[in-house]
Amino acid sequence: MTVPALLAVVEGASEVTDDGAVEVLLSAVRRAAPEVRVVRADIDVHQPELAPVLATELDDGEAVVAVPLMLSPGPHLHRDLSSELAADRGRAAALAPALGSDDTVIELLASRLVHSGLGPDDVIVMAAAGSSDHHVVRESVEAGRRLAHLLERYVTVGFLSAAVPRLAGAVATMRSLHPGSRVAVSSFFLSSGRFAESVADAGGDVVAGPLLAPGRRPPEPLVELVLSRYRQGAAELAPVRHP
């Protein structure tokens, strides 16, 4: 089997659409693994459609590993993407795990806070998108718990939509519970967009932006995480069985 393509699945909704930072990340992935063809697929997470990209961007029968470039996509999206890949019966395909709250992501969240000016007495709120899917909410809360463990201090999670507590309320609560302390806000987002930009309006004293920033080189550990997910998926590829 030839080297499978890497299909980078990106959420295309206006709330999370980046301003070029994801493409810079994909360029770094291409440089790190020049033997791998990297193709981008922007999808609607509610109705993902990979068929047009598979048909137009890949060769007939070219093997592919789809890597969701998402931190908390939810199980419904995994099922939908799996179905989309399975529908292309003439192609060996695998769906890799999303980036999720991998150790690399948690470490990068901590690093972003520190470089944004986190002080020893600051209290921390982690901003997450929120969802009506309790699996997504639970994933965000787990990410906050792991960030707290890494930083050895309490972290509360505030959501921007569909879940409580809302971010502005979480910031206000932490300010009330810790008078005199600054509130530092961590952004549990891969890249910028309406959600990420609204974090700045939540009232935090220190705001750490998303993992990717326009005009900046993507963190090397994030590049390696994308390739690690790709390799995980590639290990599960099976040859196409023709009747």
C-alpha cells in the first residue's frame, strides 16, 4: 500500500473558523512529513460531508487517514465521519482520534497561560465553546481538571454557549470568591473565530488565546500530535477487498 493521504478535517462554522492559522499548521505538517499528501476538508459538524473532497482532492482508490483537527468534537461527529469514509467503498480509509485533550494540548494550554502573564496568585477560568451534547461538555470539564492538575491550582470551566456556567458568570464568580486576585482565562480552542474572540470580552485580567495564532509558527508539539494521530489511523488501515 502506498503512503495514505492525511485528510485534515476542520470545523468550518463561523464560530471557530480560523484566519489562516490552521493552514500554517498544515504547512508545518507537510514540511515535517513531505512524503504524506495533506488535504484539508472544511465541514459542517452537524452535517459533515467528506464525499466531495474525497472525489475531487484524492486519486481514485488513494488510501486516506482522516484526522479531525478538533479539541472536543463529540461522539456523534465521529460516527458521522466514520460513515462518510465507509461510504467510499473503493478506498482504504481510517478515522484517527481527534486532537482532544491530549497531554500535548493540556501542556500547550498551560504554556499559553504562562506566556500571557499568569501570576502565582491568579485564579484560572478555562473558556470552552459548550454544547448540548453532554459528552462534549464532559470532555471540556476533563480538560480543565487536567490543566488544574498540571498547574497545581484550581481551574473552573466557563462555556460560551449551550452549557453552564457561562464564561462571563464563571469569571465574575471567581473574582467574587477571590477578591484582590486577578482572573486568568485560558482558551480551549485550536484557532481564532467568533467564539475565541468573545473570550476577550468576558472580563478576564489575563487572557491566553487559542493554541494557534495568526502570523506565528505553530507549536512543534502540536505538529507532532497531528502526525501521531495520522500514524495511529494509518496503523488501522486495511486493504480494500474487491468482490
